[in-house]
Amino acid sequence: MSSFLLGADEDSGRDMILCLQGNRLQAAKWRQWKVHLFQQDDFYSTWAPTNVPILYNLEWDPREEHQVDFPHAWVLHPVAAGAGAFLKSLAVEPPIRPGTPDPYVPPEPGELQPQTHLQIGPIMQYITTLVRSHDEPPDPGHGIEHQSG
């Protein structure tokens, strides 16, 4: 990405953007497609999970005024794969939590293992938890937690 960010390349080389609210996957954009997993009725209302993911084709509908339906549901598969790959990458490069004291000591390679959970029901949500590979209980200071609503 550095060559793109420094202006040497025209294209970023990425076709997926994940929109996270805290630790919750709120929406994802893949190529010209955007998938919303939560919605907000107006500025003052809270975010609520959708019954089914809301899908838009930004090439046809850049203002996201007309959601597309079943014939384009195949888009959810590459979006889920991209989201899962990102969440698994957190096992290799775990985020440093705010308030972590200095000096930061990263976990040893292979010390944290991803456990991915897929919840299908009223909402499709991808949750990856990082757990220590040895027998001691996982440290709650590492990993991704699911936040509802």
C-alpha cells in the first residue's frame, strides 16, 4: 500500500473495504458492491442488526437508494471470505489495545490462534476470537469481542 499512498501507483491493489464500529463489522464494500449488516433509521436512532444483509450495487446506485435482492446474493460469499481473512490476520498482527503500557511486548509467533465463529440467523456476523495456544485461559486483553446493538 505504501506505493499507492505515496502516489507512485494509480491503484491501491485492494478491492475490499471493511467498515467496523468498535469490534463489530458494520458493512463491507467489495468492488462495486456494498453490504450493510446494521442500519440506522435516522441520526438519533441506534444501530440495529438487519434481518438479512442489505446489498447495493454502487455502480448502478451510488446513493444507495435501491437495494438489490436474491439474484445478487452470491456477492455475500466473497465479502464473507474477505472479512474472514482480515479477522484471521489479527492473529498474526494483533491490534494494540488503547492504554497498553509501554514497553509493549507483542505475543510470540503462534501464541495466539484465531477461532472464527459465523453466526447465521437474523444477521450474518463474523466473529474471530484470539486465544492462547497453550493451556492457560485466554487473556481478555487480546482479541476481538462481539458488541451487539
